Amino acid sequence: MIALAFMAGQAAATAIPGGLTSAQAEALAFIRTYQAEHLGASPTYSQIAVAVGRSKTRAFDLVKGMKARGVVADHPNRPRSITITARA
């Protein structure tokens, strides 16, 4: 019971406005900066992973979560196609 309360409090502490977690916000900030520095080109999942200090699988999950919230979109079957939406 105490562990569940702690975990719930911890999850609330890492949430930021807009429904993104702090990790998602960090990844979004990196994507935005990368695109500004590279003429709109999107980073790879490996580059996102290195930037946020997580695994490539976790980077994929972060972007997947941002897509579910409508913050980013991508084009299926097209590499490096992450687009930041107007909701971001």
C-alpha cells in the first residue's frame, strides 16, 4: 500500500503541463533543437536515446507516447520523419 502511494506520488512529480512526462519533455526539446540545427531533419531514435540518456527502445517508447498525445507525428515507412505538431 505504501509502495503504491509512493509510486503514484513519484509519477505525479514527473508529470509536466501538457500531459507529457519529464522524459518526454526532454526528448521533445531535443527533437525541436535538432530540427532547428539541421534544417528540419529529424533525429534518429539512437540520437534521441543518447541525448536523453536512455536506451533506443525507451526513446522509441517516449516518441510513441508523444504520438499518442498528439504532440508529434511521423510518416509510416519513412525514416527520420518525426514532425512536431501545433499541440506541442
